[in-house]
Amino acid sequence: MSKYGEVSANMNFVEREKATERFWAEHGIFEKSVEARRGAPAYTFYDGPPTANGQPHIGHLETRAFKDLFPRYHTMKGEMVLRKAGWDTHGLPVELEVEKLLHISGKEQIEDYGIAPFIEKCKESVWKYKGMWEDFSHAVGFWADMENPYVTYENSYIESEWWALKQIWDKGLLYKGFKIVPYCPRCGTPLSSHEVAQGYKDVKERSAIARFKCKGEDTYILAWTTTPWTLPSNVALCVNAKEEYVKVKHCTESGEFTYYLAAALCDTVLGEGTYTVLETYKGADLENKEYEPLFSFVSPKERCWYVVCDDYVTLTDGTGVVHIAPAFGEDDAKVGRKYGLPLVQLVDGKGQMTAETQWPGVFCKDADKEILKDLEARGLLFSALKFEHSYPFCWRCDTPLIYYARESWYIEMTKVKDQLIRNNNTVNWLPESIGKGRFGDWLENLQDWAVSRNRYWGTPLNIWECECGHRHAVGSIAELREMSPNCPEDIELHRPFVDQVTITCPHCGKQMRRVPEVIDCWFDSGAMPFAQYHYPFENKALFESQFPADFISEAVDQTRGWFYTLLAISTLLFDKAPYKNVLVMGLVQDEDGKKMSKSKGNAVEPMEALGAFGADSLRWFFYTCSAPWLPKNFSKKTVVEGQKKFFSTLWNTYAFFVLYGNIDEFDPTKHRLEDCALTVMDRWLLSRLNSTVKEVDFQLSQYHVPETARALLDFVDELSNWYVRRSRERFWVQGEAGDKTAAYMTLYTALVTTAKLLAPLAPFMSEEVYRNLVCSVDASAPESVHLCAYPVCNESWIDQKLEADMDEVLKIVGLGRAARNLANIKNRQPLSRLCTDADAGLGELYQDIIRQELNVKVIDFLSDMSDFTAYTFKPQLRLLGQKYGKQIGAIRQALQQLDGAAAKKELDSTSALHLPLADGAIDLSPEELLVETAQKEGYTSLSDRGLTVVLDTTLTEALIEEGFVREIVSKLQSMRKDAGFHVTDHIRVYHQGSPKVEEIFRKNEGEILAGVLGESCRYGELSGYQATWDVNGQETTLGVEKV
């Protein structure tokens, strides 16, 4: 009677994963895994909330694979991991989606449609792909509490944000300022610096060097700009007071002109030999020099159109003279404040040139061309060259941003910069280079957070203003009701509903109105540690137990997004980092390393990939293809290779156990490993198993994923391709031999422990293997591998000497197989002798293994292998020529005089070759040398890391005959499998064809039939399943049939 479910040989794991997914759902395994740890120490994971009105992409598969791994691991380690899911629901992304849905565009059309119905549409839109996200998460094996998620648009969440903003207000860190802000004219709102950082593109545009005519002189000042559209708003020209400037006469084919510009840039701008220096000045000498405006669209009351000075002007580009338009740049605005310059803003809030100009309604960036054309026609354009630079675009609507003077609300992050840096230094960043570098640099160059948005769908900014000038920050719904004469009981904390609520001014008694702005949706996601629990209004103890997070993980682009806003808000409120360990993910690219794009046709749909390969194989790809933080070139070929190399190997080993375990009705609950008569191979495997448990547990505790996967890969390879292959015959013995039981218990222990080790990484296959091997025979066992404790290393099973000796055997066998391949001799062809310079202390048992594995009769351990191979060395001229120049001749001569064998041993063991020369010794690396080998006739040798193996490849007649016997057995074993015979079926064999093969078959019939469960062989006739083979160059036909 079968104890275990039959294991299919089909390697398509997708359908089996779906069955496992159904089992988890029907039996509430995720919920049970959390409940089972209730009261245990908490391990906190924060999930960066996705937006449910956008579809998941392949990058989300990567992040979900890593996010799921560590909560599973720590749950199995006995900790309680809540894993609350969340949805990011506010902001421009949602508004833009709804605009498309309604076929409207821009703020005017939204207000014509109505803010209240627009908000309702936004609420509906955010759930557009909720089902797809949930299906995707389930298919990946990503466990989270999706039945009770936090939702950023809910009143409870917003109220917690209002509490946070009031705390910030009370600390004097929330203020309203008139500043230059990055501004999206399409969306009509300023953006924060972390939003701007996500939208840069390399673009080619025209810069301009304009001629500004000096008042009362036939001279011009040459000034450079990269934004010609700002020239109509020019009010000053700026030089560096300390730098040297010149007045020059410039001669060209079109005439002579007199210019002022920086001395250091004359050659670059004017061309060598085309000008004569007339006078030299310091920049300070030019201060207050007046010039005629390029355009006369406005007549400011304040003094303008003269030269000013500031240190921000450099001589790295342009002319050393910068045009100043204080409405369109922070440096310009600073200079404007310093000199009291007028604010001329000839671009409106839509980014269009205003009616005062001759290009009304033209988008400012499009006006560049018209402005340059106008200047050229009036002789005021010196040059307009194309240049490439990185320019910010709106991260959501892809419109070019402009730097624009306007009122906005700010959080004064610069005041807490030192605390931010101090808190960041407590975090374990993986890699450290991002925490110290990219993220650390961001903090060093911190700007105040432009937190307000002139939009509709978002958390309303909780500031009420009075005509008398008083402002008040409301921190809760209760406070709003207490201060307001008209706040509904069921108030919804969104526009336009809160806009209608007034509060009574405590200073003058008049009614105060809320400011119209909403806040940056990045504040929403950054507030999730406390807002998800409606803290501080409830769940105080729960929040405190879940803060800070032990672990978070997102893609590298979040260094200026969620990673930053989490740290910013946590520092402002609690003065501590909100996370302890951050694992940064590299972006996923196509297989050629290019950015994925649906328009380019190189995007990979995650659900299609899951349907093709299954979750475990895709998770394994992301765990193994590179360090987590490096970019990953997604390759279907690499996914399949990993599937075959690891999962197919493990699956076949598991299938082997189940096949023979069912034949023998083996019940592991009736035996104890400690009572078994274990062989050296058993003890070695159990030692390797416990060493692997120790290594995997350590690496996962350090968040080292590729290292974890490598340890598992190596163990499964050795389990299958070494232990099982060498122990296979022990499972074929009839009856209940003690050695057979030891083999079963050893393999069973290894498979079950591997399933538990693998569970956090590959949750589906590990579940299937565990349930069939354990739950089939032990009704008292946990019903899921994910309800088990993580394996603990049993140090008493570890035998380091045994592992070291077997490792040496594996190295010798590996080199021996490679040497056979080099000599083009199959492993089934016996050889007479193997020589090696390995430790002669390897016991007879190990030597016997080597003889069997490499099919050799004798092993000779030699201290000197120079008789078999001659090595000669030459310099790698491509690398050494430039480095050593005239010494090359001496290097070549010294290499010719070396003892080749000794030099090769030195190079292999130390990765360097010490070479004495007349001018002093040098060390050469393997890459700097050409090593040529000459094999002794009749021998093949290979070396690696100080170990050499030599095979005697001379074949005697007896060896050749033995090779034929092994080939025949191999062919018949293949035919048994192809014919669909059971492993226990006995067969009759038929032979027809090569006389030589028949002669050898007859001579060795007993040995051949014993190896294939054959009863007899009939020569000269055929029956049953048949196949024609080339047996060592002899064509012959074999037949097999069941008896």
C-alpha cells in the first residue's frame, strides 16, 4: 500500500502551485501562521503601499519575492509577524486616471465637472485593479493581511495624519512661504524635491547667448541662459565680483562688435584669434552698469536692468554672465532679494506666456523657438547652440516642470537635518553604499519639504486661516467639531466637504476657513507606521509594539521616495529611525539591460511570467541572478536554467525517495536516525545537512539572500548528484536490511529539512514536498511547512574532517571528469590509472569512491607531478607592455628559465608568480601570463587551486571489453525506462546486429543481465520494445520485454 502520493515526472510546476495556493486559502494557513505566534516577540515588516488604480509590473514581482521571504523566515523562527497590507489611494496618479476616464483635462474642467463628483470617481478608480493585485500577490506567494488593509483615504488614516501635521505645526516646522518651487503647469501644483528626483530625463534643447546693449555705449554684455523662455522676464545680469572680466573687440565676417564677458571664456565663446582685449576689470567693477532690456513688455517700478554680483556665478559654462529672472529660479530669487529687484512673471500658472507678451497662450518651453527667432531678427542673438542636459519632468503626467515663484506650504526639514542624519546612521542599509552614499548625500543636501498641493484628491491640509491673520492647525475630528459651529457628525475628511466647515477664531470671534491645499501623497505613505493603526486615537500599545520596523524593502528609486518620507516623518514626530534594516532592490530591465516599456514591446507581464514559469522559479531567479540591489536583466532562459538546475534536481530526488519508499512501504515514524547503522556517506550527508542549516540560518539572519540560495543550491546538488547517485543501489536491496533503513532515514531527513529550509524562499514546492513526505505518515505533524519551526543546526552531527575529506574527493572526481572530457573518453570506459598530488592520507574508503566514480583501477598519490605535464610561461603583452615597457625582454627571458611545474604550483596556490629580475622582483597575476601546457603522450592532466589530476588514457583489450559491457548495460537501462517498465519488472533481452557486440554480450551475459533485472538473452532475434544503438562504433539492435 502506498504511503506517499505518487510524484509526477512533469516539471511544469504552475498547476501544482495553484493547488497549493487553494490549500492555503481553504485551510487559512497564513492566518494560522500568525495566530500560532500570538504573544511571541514581534518582528515588524512594513509594506510600501501600492496604488490599486495601476497594474502590477515585473518589478513588483521582484519586491514581493524579497518582502515575503523574511516575514516567512521570522515566523518559522518563532516570532509574530502581522504583515498588514495597505493601499496608497490619494494623489495625482489617481486624478490623472479619472481625468482620462471623464475625457476632461486640467483644473478648470475638474471644477466645471464638480469637485464632489470628481472625488467620488477618484474613490472608485483606486480600486480598479484591486482584484488583479490580490490575484498577483496570491500567485507570487506573497502573504499579507488583505482582509483588513489600511487605506490612506479613510477618515481614520487622515485623522492620524492631521495629528502628525499638528505636532509639526506646534513645533514651528510647518510654514507658508513664497518661494521658487518645482511646478507642474499641467497639474497646476508644486512638487516636492523627492518627487522631482524621480522624473529626470536627458533632453536636447537650445541654450542662448544674448547680446544685452549697454546704455549709452555701442557695446554689449554677452549673457548665457539654458531657458530662453525666461528672457522676457529678465531684470538683471549677474557676474562674479572676484573673477576677471574683459571688454573686447570681436571681429567677424558680419562686422565688429564690442563685448563684455569673462576673460577665461573668451576663447571658448568667441574663438581664438578673433578678438582684441581693450580693457580688463574685476566683476565688482561692472556692478550697477546699466543695459537696455531685450523686451519692453513691462515697466517695473523698482530699479532693474543693471549688473549685479553674486558668488554663485561660475566660469565653467557660458560667458561668466548670467541673466537674472527672479520668478524662475532659486539662485535668481536670492539675488533678487539681495538687490530688491522686481518680480516679473510673464508665464502664467498653466505654463503659458502671458497676454503682455507677443506669444500669449504659447507653452513656455515651446516659446523658446519664437523668442530666439525674434532676438535673431533684431540682432540681439549671439548664438543658440543645442546642448544635452538632465531636465525634470512631472513624475506622473510627464510634463516638463518649470521653477516658478508661488506661495506654498513647507515643512522645515532643514531644521532637523542633523537628527535625520543621526537617525539614518542607526540603520543597517543593504548595501551600505546606498545608505551612506545615495541616501546619505540626499540628506546632506536636504531642502524644506514643499508639502502642499493645489489639487483635489488628497489629505486636506488641516490649517484654518482667519481674516485677522490668525492660523490654527486642527489635530482631530473631535477638535474640529468642538471649534466649528457647522461641522457635520459624519464629516468626510476630503474636499469639498471640509472646505465648507468653518471654525470660530479664538482671537477675533470671526469664522476661519480652511486653506485650499491638500498635501503631498508621499506624506500619506510615509505616515503608515502610525496611521495604519489610527494612532494616537487608538491601538497605542499595538503601534508601539510594531515600531520601528525590523525590515522594509523597496526598489532603489524609493531612496528619494518612501524611504525618505518614512524617515522624515518619524524623525519629526519620534526622533528615531522608523526602520532597522533596509534591503534595496535593483530595477528590473529587459535581457539586454534596457528599461522595460510597453511601447517598446520589451515589457514582461508579471501574470504571464507566473503562468509560464510559476512563482518559485521566478522568486529563485531574483534571489540568485545578482546582489539584490543591482539591476537585474530579466531573462526567460535564465529562469528556465535555474528551474532545471535547482528545482528539477530537488524534485527528482524527492520523486526517487517516494518511488522506492512506496515500493518498500517505508514509514519514517517507526525508526530513529540515531538508532540506524549509518555509513560514511550517511554521516557525511547529515554533517553537510547540519552545516547547511547553520549557514542558511546565519545568512538569512543577516539578510544575505544570494548567499542563502547558493548554500541551498550546493547542498541539493550534492544530495542528488553525489549522495543519491552513490547510494542508489542501497534502495534496490530486497527486504528490510539495516543499511537500507539507514539510507531511507538519511535521505528522508535531508529532504524534509531541505523543504523547511527552503520554505521562505520557495513556499510552493517546499509545501508540496513537506505535506507528501510528512503529513502522509504523521497525522500529528503541522499541516503546513509554514507552520513548522525553522530547522536548528545539531552540532553533534557535524564532522568537519569528514566534510573536508569528502570535499577533497569531490574535487578529484570533478577534475577527473573534466580530464576525461578533454581526452574525449566516456566515463563508462574503464581506465587503468589515476595520479594525483592530493593528500595521500585519504582513506581506502575515499579512494574506493574515486575509483568507482572515475572508473579507474588504481590511484597513485604522488608529490611530484612534473613527469606528466610541461608548463611554459609567456608575458601577456597586452597587459604588461604598457606597465613594464623596456623590462618586457627581461621578463620574457626570466619566464623561459623557470621550473614550469614549480611555477604552476605557485601560481595555482597563491594566484601570483614571484619573478626575480635584475632591477628588483615583481609579482605577476594569472591574467598577466600566458600558460602553455604540453601533455605527456598517453596521459591527460588538469589542475585547479593547487590540485592536479592525471589520467592514464592508454586502453588495453580488457579495458575496451569492459567498456563495451558498461555501454550495453547503460543502453538497456535507458530502454527499460523508455518502455515504461516499473523499476521492479524483470525482463527478457534480445540482440541482433554487430558480431563483436554479440561476442562480448555472450562472454559477459551474467554481469549484463544482473545489471538490468534480465532473465535471459536471445541472440539473432528481436521482440518487445526495440532500439538501434551505436555501441562504441558498432551498430547493434536490442529488444526488451517484460516477463
